[in-house]
Amino acid sequence: MATIDVEDETILTAIFKDSFPDSWKDNPDFVQYLAELSSFGIEKLSREPERLSEEKSQILEETQDLAFHNYKTFIQTAECSREIFEDFQIIEKHVENLLEKLPPFSNECENIAKRAQEINSSRRMNSLTLQRHTQLLEILEMPQLMDTCVRNGYYEEALELTAHVKRLEKKHCNIPVIANIVNEVKNSTQLMLNQLIQQLRTNIQLPLCLRVIGYLRRMDVFSEAELRIKFLQARDTWFQSILDAIPRDDAYIHITKTIEASRVHLFDIITQYRAIFSDEDSLISSQREDFLYEASLFHSWVIQKVSQFLTTLKEDLEYGVGGRLDSLLGQCMYFSLSFSRVGADFRGLLAPIFQQAALNGFQLTLNEANKKFEDVMQSYNLMTVTSTGTKGYNMSFQPGQLFPPSVLLDFQPLAMYCNHLLSAFNDLRLCAPLSLACDVNNALQNSLLAVNRVILSFHRAEEPTFNTQEREHFQYFLQVYTADLLPYLNQCLQTLFPPTQLAQLLGITIAEMSVLGNSGSLDLTTILDSLSHLLPEKEEEVSITTVEENLSESPTVMKVSPVISPDDHSSDTSTQLFTDATDTNLPQSSPSEKEAYIEPSETQTIDEFSTETLYPSEASPNSESAVKSELVPSFLPTVEMEDNNSSPVHTPVTVETSLANDIPE
């Protein structure tokens, strides 16, 4: 398109100035005409106005002619233009309305596009879910499968499921479904943990213990120290339930069953622990404090169990186990010896307990003897004294045996007291450590001093009313007590605790033993000191005669059972700690021993002699069964003399003895 140069525009402006509007400058026809006009000569240029006028007239005529001939068209055009204008106004309004509604529409379209995209994504997910339905179902069923495995005891599969769920949790911890599955599996894992620990609280063997601890280790819920503690706690709970189930009605049965249960089950627990937890390997591989702490856990538990057993043993021994202390000692020693295989030999801890139990039993029997002696002396009548002896007895002595003096049968209180003491010696013989020699000696000496006080009290109360015969009988009573009973008891004590063994144990000679005073023998001087004013000043020979050979009533049988014999040999696991029956020459009494039958005097009655030891309660004065008395530990033989009618006749025996010569200085 032709345009006016700047120079031409300047010229035109100068020539025509305001002759034409500025808009013509952009009209290409105008520019072309100016270019042509500028090229005209003067003549042509002078004729140009006329030509333009003629051309204008011609165009006007043509226009008029066109308008005349086509006026309808112009009218239609005008109407059409008007309608178009109106339509454009309507369109403009609609366009304005459209422009107002286009932004919301655009937003809705965007929303629809987003929803369509979401629907499409959901559809793809549903399609993918459908394709992975089997795998997803397996994941969703993991909690149920885990619960089934745990309840049915399939712990291996349960641990594999737990490990798989942990891997899923690490990868997809942000997925809610996975989080729920993990929580449910954790609940089942806790149930499995409780079941495994509960199995440790039952009577399980080593293979199952190994599997259970292996499962617990793979669960990784306890540290090594915590796992050891949990194992010991669970096994201890089961072991304690075994001990609690043992009846406590009888102390001996309770302690024997406790020993057996402890020996078997504690050894099993220790074996299981050592097979599962290797302390030695830990100490060799590392010297860290945590390994030392883990190793000390087991030893602390063993010490606690041994202490608990010793406490139970002390309690049951305090209740009393009768005359079965030796049997109990053997079982305890065997129990302790079996523990030496696992480094827990506690035999050294048993010795003080059994020593104290033996001493307590001995002192208890002495207290009973003193109480019984005091009770009998309160109602004792010296007129009922029966003189007996040994003449006429068919005695079959055995070498090394000790016999209680038969003259004790003349005095019921002394015979009963001797019975109790010999019973105490018999019980002590079963468990008589040499270390108890001083304590036993002191206890026996105190008991004899108490007997002295009872005798003095009896003398003060009865002496004013004594007649000549009663005074003689009382002197005879004292002589039997001092010259027969005391030396005999001293001899029994020395037999129980031989001076040679005590001297060897102390590393001194027997001569030096006498300087120690109360080491295995009675201090007779001290004992007799309180009775010295009642004892005869000169030696007297007392002739003990018998009375009436035959009685119409059935005779009273007095059984004298043996206690002291060198031929008795009993073995015990405690030979290293306690003296044996072989050492003390104290045999156990036997119900098959011989009996000595001695007739009481006519003035004596069964009621006056009735005691638990001498005369059982089931025997009556008129019964055919003999009333038996255990002067435990004597070996008086059976004496039966027959008359012409071939019926047993029990004849009293005359014994002559010099009591004064037997009293030690």
C-alpha cells in the first residue's frame, strides 16, 4: 500500500493546508491521485478541475439513476440495516450476558474435568484392585491368619507373618489399612507372647524349653537379661506351685516331699537354664558389665532358692519330725550332693540347722522330763517304794552294752525321768554332731539341777511328816539318784560323745579334756552340791531285798529296750559332719527286744506308776497284757521263771550294792 513520503506530506501541507482532512492521508486512492496529479503538466493540470467536475456530474447522475431504479433495494437495505442494527444490539446484550456467565462456566468445566479425572483414576484403581484381588485378600486376612496360628500353636508361621507385617509397615506405614493390620497383628503377637511365657510356667522338658526361648528371642521383645529374668520367673512360678501343693499336715511328710520336689525340679530348671543360656561363652567372648550382670542373675536365683529351702527346712524342723531326723538328714545331704554337679553344693549350710534341730529336740525332751518328774513328785508317796534287785535274773548280756540300773524301778519318778532322758539320748543319737557336746552337757546338767530343786522342794514339804520308814526310803531315793542314775547318765553322755573323739577333734589329750570341765561329761560335784546336806556322810551298804514272790493279780511287765550298743551300724551321708551310731555306740531301739518282768509290791498301784512311757494308757490293772516301761536304752534281758504248774511266775530279784562307793568324789 502506497503512503505519502514525509517530504511530500510537507509540501502538501504547505500548499493545501486545511483543504482536506487528515484521514485522507491514509487513503491509498488519495495518495495515488496525488502522485498522478503531481506528474501532470500545466495544461492537463488546468483542465483537471473541469474533468473532475464533469466526472462528478456524471457520477451524480448515475447515482440518481441508480437510486431511482433501485429505490426498493435501498429501502430494503435500510430496513435490513435497521434490523441488523437491532439484532446487533440484541447480540451485544447476549454477548454481555455470555461474558458474565463464561467464568462460572469455565470453573464448572474445570471441576467436571477434575471429577472426570478422579473417576478415571478410581476406575483405574478399581481395575487394578480387581487384578490384585488375591494378593490384597491375603494381606487383609493376615490378622485372622495370625490369630489362628497363635491359638493353634503354629508359632513358626506366626513369627514369619509378624516379620512380613513389619516389612509392610516400613514400606507403607502411611496407609490406614496397613496400620490397622499392623495393630491387629501386634495384639496377636502379645497373645503369643503370653502363651509362650505360660508354657514356661508348666512342666515342660528341655526340648520344648529350647523352642520356647527360641521363639521369644525371635520375637525380639526382651533383651538378653530380661529374657533370663522372665525365664527364671516363669519356671519359679511353676516350681512354687509344686511346693504349695504339698500338704502341710505332717511336717516330716511335707519336708520330705519338698526335698524330693526341689531336688528333681530345681535340677531340671538349672539344667534347662544352662542349656539355653551359656554364661561361660559370654564371659569368654566379652568382659562387658552387662554379660557379668546376666551371669549373676542365675547365681542369685539359685541362692534365693537354696535360702528358701533352708527356711522351709527350719520351719518344719521346728514343728518336729519325730525320731526321723537321721532319715531327713540323709535326704537333705543327698539333695545337696546332687546340686554339687551344678556348682551349688550347700551341705555346709545344713549342718547348723540340723545341729540346732537336734539340740532343740533334746532340750524339749528334757523339759518334758523335768515337768513330768515335778508332777509325779508332787503326789509321790515314799511308802509305795518297791525294792528290786538283779539276783535271780537270767541276764544274757552283750559286750559293750549299757544297762540302766534296775534299782531305778524302785522309784517311779526316777524311772520315768530316766526313760525320758534315754529317749532324748536315743533321738539325739540319730544326729549327734560332736560340736553339740558342750550344749548337750549344759542342757543335761541344767535339767539335773532342776531335778535337784524338785527333790529339795519335796523334802522341805514332806520331811516334817516323815516316819522312820519314809526317811529310810528317802535316803535310799537319794542314794539311787546319786550313785546309780547320775553315773549312768554320765556314762551315756560319754558314750554319745566319746572323749577320745572330742580330744582328737580339739587336738588335745584326754588328760587335758578334764580341765575343760563340761566337754562331754557331767560335773557331778556341781550337781550334787545342792544335795550334799541330805546325802549320808558315811559309806553304807544297803541290802535290797524283795517282797512276796507270788501275787494273785497279773504281774506288771516292765519292758527295758536297748539303746546303747557298739554293734549297731548305721550309715548316713552326713558322716563327714556328724558322728555316726558306730562312733557313739548308741543303737536304735527295737520293738523285738527282750523284756524284764518285775513284780511291784502289794502297796503299789497301777495308777501310781501310770505314765506315757512306763505304763501305757490302754493297759489296765486287771488286763492280761503287761504294762510296759521303756527304760530306753538298756539291755535288761527277759526273766521268766516257771512254777510247777508251768505258768510264768515273775519273781523279784535281790540286788546288794554299795551306793556310797559309787558316788564320785
